[in-house]
Amino acid sequence: MVDIERNTAPLSLNPLKASQPLGGTLATLGFRNAVPLLHGAQGCTAFGKVYFVRHFNEPIPVQTTAIDPISAILGADENVDTALDTLCSKNRPALITLLTTGVTEAEGADIRRLVREFRDNHPEHHQTRVVPVHTPDFVGSLESGYAATLEAIIDSCVPEPSVAGTQPGQAPRQVNLLLSSALTPGDAEALGELVEAFGLHPVTIPDLGASLDGHLPETDFSPVTPDGTPLSDLEACGNAVATVAIGPSIEAAADRLKERTGVPDYRFQHLMGLAASDRLCVALSEIANLAEPPPRIRRQRRQLQDALLDTHTVLTGTHIGIAAEPDLLIGWSQLLHSVGIEIPTAIAAASAPGLAQAPIATVSIGDLDDLEQRGRSAGIELVLGSGHAAATAERLGVPIIQTGYPIWERIGLQSRVRIGYRGSRDTLFELANTLLEHRERQGGDVRPYRSVFRSRELA
């Protein structure tokens, strides 16, 4: 049983979590011809834009209602109407997500009423879907904001079968992939390729692998997302033979999609490591009516098994500290646990029901200061965390493998694949090599290896 410890400190000394509006922005960026509109001050949006521009090294389309201190107190309803009208007139997006921030939530903005009034005032913009989502940044985290936005988009853009004329299994090779914020654009792309290897057609929701994979666009800048999941795919996802949902945080979104379409689903906590990859391949084989996975996939499984043998003497018994969003923490912790790594220090950005499934004695809901203090006491050798944790690792005198959001000073990590057989293999190699390099710098002493299968002492 995992012991969940809640931080009772009156303030955060070194913040770990990112806000809900950023999660809502990230989810929106996975849909084609879409733009997130943050209902708040210009600074709130500018910060989020810089956050993603530095992480992805790409131009990011984000807009704001630009409220000022006076309108924040007296009401900023007119700002929403003006901003939506301007976006629809100039850019003609297919989708706009209207996301609240802390200041507008504190003001008590009724964004659903504002969207209804916009519809009444501007019937000429009926072709643009406007999805209001409450994402206050004083509660939750990036993960919960992403999940709430994804659920709202499904609720607004996926019609019921009686309306859309869809029927589960009408497209017998189509598989919906519903992905949480824990999967990077590289993960999304790799998962789509894995599904295609089984002879199936993936519809990724949202498709960050298409919109934020780092390819050169045909135009210098687009005010809306140039690629991603088109809304037409959402309207037709009721024809799929199955849905594969990844991540505990999107359970509500998966429930909504199943309720809307009637398509049966397969749900996974994560796709890291041998056991999780096996479960996915068994499910895909069942969906594709195959007796076993294709030869190429079976070979990748053997490659991961060989990597487990190659790295276990380095990894087993190592103490690692991790600070991440709940879904990402669960995936990493189960991968690390499967290779004998101990996690004496685990810090989650926010509380979530899925944390109870992590193979860790204690998970603390806290910040990077907790990671530093607890990690020093536990003698961790490696840190897993975002770019914000790099300074923490430096003060602890240990290396860091950067994962999650944001990553400031490393290029291309949004394309790093850590799921499936191949992604898990490469992650094990990265862990082992990082530890070997660190130990060599510390003096090059060879650590004794004690097998977990050892049953008796040697004579």
C-alpha cells in the first residue's frame, strides 16, 4: 500500500508543478487548425507561451483575452466576445478552447454563458467550435488541466451515433488512441507506428506527434496549429473497432468517449517496460485478430530482454529520486521497479488516484525542495525530473535525466521515445550509461552486484 504524504508547508520553496492552463494549452495543440485562448492577463499567456516555445523549440499559437486590473475587478465579459470574434474573423480556426486562469476564476467568470452569448451575437462564426474549460491555476496541475480539456473537447466534438451515423466496428481496422499528457510527441508517433505494424489504422487523440514533432512547416508561422487530429476524425471515431486509452488521468475522458461512441476500450496505466508493452501487444493482436504480434515486434521484444540482461548489474540496487506529474511518475516507477532500482524519494506534482498503483513505499505531494532534502538523506545517485530539477541535481552532486515539462536546456527531448519495447530498451541504456559515467567521475569503484535471486550465502 502506497503511503501518500501531503505537503503541509505554508509555501512552495522550489515549485515542481505546472499550472492547469498550460495543460489545457498542451491538449489543444494536439488538434489541427486549433488555438487555445486563455481568459486572463497578458502575462499569464506570455509565460505559458515562453514555456512551450523553449520546450519544443517551435512557434506556439496561444492567444489571450488580455484583461487588465480594472476589468479583472469590474468584469471582463466583453474581452471574451471581442477576442473570439477577432480570432474567428482573422484566422478561421476549426477549434478554440477558452481556458480560464486564476484571476478570472477568482472573479467568477461564467465562461459557458459567455460562449452562449458569443454564439447568439455572432452566428456567422458557427463553423468554429468553441470549447470552454475551467482550468484555475491555483488547483490541480498540468496533468489535470490537460485531462479536463481533453474531456471537454470530446464532449463537444464527438457526436452520438444517432447524430453522426457511426457504428462501432464499421471501420474494422481503425483504433482510437486516447493519450494522456505523460506521452511526448515522440511517444505518440512511435505508438501510432506500433499500431500500424499490426495492420491497424490509428486515430490519435490528441496527436501531438503530428503537431509538435519538430518538422519544418510549409509556412514561417501559423496563427493556428498546422497539424494534429482533425475534427473530422473526432466525428468519425465512433466507427472504430476499439479505443486504446493510456494514463489514469484521462479515465473521465475515456468514459466520455465510450459513452458517446459505444466503442469498446482497452485501458493502460502506461506503456513503459516489458510487462506493459506485452499487455499492449496482446491487446493489439486481439483487435487485429492475429495469433501473435508481427515478427518485427517480437524481435524488438527480444532486444528489450537482452537489454535487461545487459544493464541489470548496473541498475539493480541503485537509489533514484523522481519528481513528476502523477501519470509520468507511475510509468517511470514501474519501469524502475521492474529492473531492481529502488525509489526512496518520489515527489508528485499533485495528488491523483492512480498514485496508489505506484510500486513505491511513500509518495510525497510536494516540490523540488522536498526532492532535494529527501534525496540527500536517502543518498540517491540519479534524479529524474524536468529542467527545473537540473539545479537540484547539481546541488546534490548527481546526474539528471530530464523528463516531463518543461525542459529548458536540452534539445529534441520532445521526440525521445520511452514507451514500447524499443523505447524501454533505449531508456534502460540511457539510465545505465548515465550511472556508469557518474560513478567513473566519482572514482571508478566497481560496485558489488548481489542478485535478487540469490537464495543462500556462499560457503
